[in-house]
Amino acid sequence: MGAEFIRKAAKSFVKRWDHGRKMLATADLFTRQPITAAASAPFDVPGGTALRPGDSVTVERAGDCLIARHGLSEVGRNAHPPADLLRAMDASCGIARGTVETIHTIAGVAEISLC
């Protein structure tokens, strides 16, 4: 009689909180997703540099400034980067991969985001 009762009773137990968790995980019109933007900084670009938005560059720390390189050539320099960007560069051994976001040719400045 004990085993029969357990088989009958097992069918009636339903975990209701699983449905609530599913409802919380389902996105609706008012769901806000966290967006993380990459840290970016303006780099002074010399006149003859052929950079385009979306190009991948390597950013290195040289003393208190950051140097952007495309291959082996220097394509940009930031003489006064923010302190949090310098700390992030130190955490990644002084080198990071960057992406050119925008280029302002008249001002000679490129906005580079660091990954």
C-alpha cells in the first residue's frame, strides 16, 4: 500500500515556481537588456594615414600616452588618455586590440574603441 500511494501522489506534485521563472526569463516590450560599451578615446591621426571606420588596430602604452598601430606603422597617438583607460591597459599587459569607430579628417582625430 505504501508504494501504491507514492505512485499516485507523485503525479499530483507540480513545481509552480518553474513557470514563474520561465515568465521572468521571457522578454517582453519593457525588458531592458544591459548594454556595455567599449572604452573609447580620441587619437590624433597624422595627415597621410589611410584609416577607415571598422579597421582593427593595436593600441600600446608608451609611458603616459597610447599609440595606435596598424601593422608596424604608427597611425595614431593619444597624449593624455583617461586614468581608467591607462589602468585597463596595465591590466592587459600594456597592449590591447582596438577598432576605429569614426574618423574626423578635418580635425585629424580618430575615435578608437578598445576591446
